[in-house]
Amino acid sequence: MNMNLIERDSRYVWHPYTQMQTTPAPIGIVRGEGAYLYAGDGRKYFDAVASWWVNLHGHSHSYIAEKVSEQLRTLEHAMFAGFTHPPAVDLAERLLEVLPSDQAKVFYSDDGSTAVEVAVKMAMQYWSNKGTPRNRLIALKDAYHGDTFGAMSVSSRSTFTAPFSPLLFEVDFIDVPVKGSEEEALEQLRRIMLEREDEIAAFIFEPLVQGTAGMVMYEPGPLDQLLKICREHGILTIADEVMTGFGRTGKLFACNYLEQQPDIFCFSKGITGGTMAFGATTCTQQVFDAFLSGDKLKTFFHGHSFTANPLACAASLASLDILVEPETMESIARISRQHEAFAGKIAGHRSVRQVRCRGTIFALEWETGDSTSYFSGLRDKLYNFFLENGIIMRPLGNIIYIMPPYCSTEEELDFVYQTIELALEKFSA
Ligand code: PMP
């Protein structure tokens, strides 16, 4: 059955970011449970990356499944222009309640890229509505915000965008304020403000952890300073919490670590607990006010057929229920402690260039290989090694990371750490 699946797959299906015509062939997954994915040939894999960072509570969670199937039998979909429904309103209320700052409105979309598209379009139309159009953005170097054209335009790695040039608008990329680069980043932002403040619509950033860049981590302090400068100059700020949201960084949101708060948030990935594609963009009352003319709402020129899909909203509500349970919060804290302890243990290893942690995210940069290339020789070797040991890892070049489902046990993580130690010996500098 599995052979047949793989054969038919290679004949008919086109996968994302996969060198399909080369080995290894995709693995046919037929079932998911807890932190594991089960292949048709009977093998099981520990999902150390929560399936591209989305499965917060593991796979096929029974409570989410129950809530989604209940919703499926009640109302599976209704267009959202001119209509509303309880799951959409309940979720908006819940989201606004748990966010770290005063956000006023929730706009639903389909995934992380479209949550970013919405944010960027919202920021641009904000200025246009005010009668002072602005269409330039500021972003961080090495940023990744998605694969649609607007999201690509604010992403900086040419690996992902080179074939699609020209992109949609001008973006100034400033240094990531990692240790040692804080002053330079601030200086670059100040310079942009001096030169072309009145062209800048917004500053977009991945707060504290830049995922696709290779789990690049930086501190809240310098980000607060960047946000402060933007605020002083009236530039809108957009936190892309697509990856960092919903507990990943140890707090509910990465922006919980900040004093300054963004005007706009983008969410996706873990929002539904990994059940289905969904996105949400929230904004402050001040941003929304720019879309009001007296008591009339100016059209925001964006809308997806599946906006606020009731099943996705129900899944998100169920995922939030699980997330705020004390056991989940304890589990997040325990995973964070385990990561820190393991990082301390291996920091001095000759094969380790750097090891970094933020909450449930652990990253290890190999001494050998190029950390700026996604396709370094080490990448495939590491990917295959972990698979052979029953662990799903997706190295970013010579960087491996763990971002496990919150249901992962202490023993399961210990097994991943032990396998990393084996890999450090096998692929040593
Ligand atoms: N923003 C960030 C920070 C991301 O990490 C990603 C996905 N890796 C996206 C946006 C795009 O999300 P999606 O793949 O759901 O479109």
C-alpha cells in the first residue's frame, strides 16, 4: 500500500520545498497521534518540528477533533461578507482577550502568508485613507514572511524570491538587532526616518526569533527601542507572530516580552493547533479608525472565500482552550527548562558553533557548513540521519532546531537530545 502511495505520489503530486526527484522519496504518513506521525510501512516518527511549527498539541487531538466535528455538523461554512457566526465572534473575543496589548479588531484569512498580506495591505490602505499614501516598508534582514507576492516582498532571503523579481514594493532591510548589532540596527532605522519617513507605511518583524532565517534570536530590549523610534515617527509596526505565537517562546506571545506593543499582529500556524490552514490579523482601534468615515466603514480591499471559516474558528477556540490549561503551560515551561539544560551541556562541543534557546524553541548551529545556505551538504546528511533514528528534523542549512508539540514528554525530548549528541559525534568538525 505504501509503495503504491509513493509511486502515485511521484507521478501526480508536486511538493513544496522538496527535491522530489532525488532521494529520499517522501514518506507516506497514514496516521498521527500525540507527538508522532505513523508511516504506512509501520514506522513511527517523533515530530520534533511540530510539522512545520503548526501542531502545538500534537496530532489528531481528540478534543479539537470533537469540537471541529461538532461544528461540521452545525455550520461548516458561510460567506463572511454580510454574514457572521458564533465561532468567528467567539474567537475574535478570545484572541483580543489573550493578546498582550490593546488590539481592537480581528481580520481573518487563510494562512501565514495571507495574514501578512492582510497586514501589509491594511498598513498601506491606512495611509491611503488618510490622504497621504505611503508604499514603502521596513523589514529585518533575513526575514521570512511567506510565499505570496506581498509577503515575499518583505522577505529578504533571495533563495526564496530570486525567480520572482521584480517584487511589489520597495523595502529597506535593516540589521537584525542580535547581540553586537543593536546600535547599527537602530542607526539604520534613524537614518531611514531622516531620509524618507514620509514614504514609510510600516515596519514588519518576526519578534525575538526569525524562524526561516535559521532560528536567529535577539533580545526584547533592542526591539523595544526600534518600536519606540517607529512610534515617535508615527510609523505603523507589524509583529509577525505566525511562528512565535501561542506559547512557542515560553510566553503566550513573543510580544509579551516587550514594553512597546505593535499596531498590528499576524497569526497562523499554531492558531488551529495544526488542524487546518487559517490566519488572523489584528489591529488597534487607531488603525481601524482610519477605515471609518463618520459612522461608515470604508471598504478594506481584501477578502478570501474562506474568510472566518467556522471549522477553522472552532479548531482555534479548542486549541486555545487546551493552550491555557495549567498542564499545557507547565509543559511549555518544562520543555523550555529541558532545552536550556541541554544547551548548557553541549555548548562547548567542538562541533557546535552556537546553541540558542527561546522558550520551546531550541537551535543548534553546526561548526561545519554554511549557515547562510539552506542546501549545504550537511543538511541532507542530518535530515536523513534523524529520519533513520525516527525523528523528523528539517535542518536549515547547518542549523538544526527542535520545536516540539507541547504534549512531548520529558523522555521523548531526552531521546531527541541523545540523538543530537550521536549526530555531533558522527558529523563532527
Ligand atoms: N511568517 C512567518 C514568520 C513564518 O514563519 C511563515 C511560515 N514559515 C509565514 C509567515 C508564512 O506562513 P504560511 O506558510 O502559513 O503561509
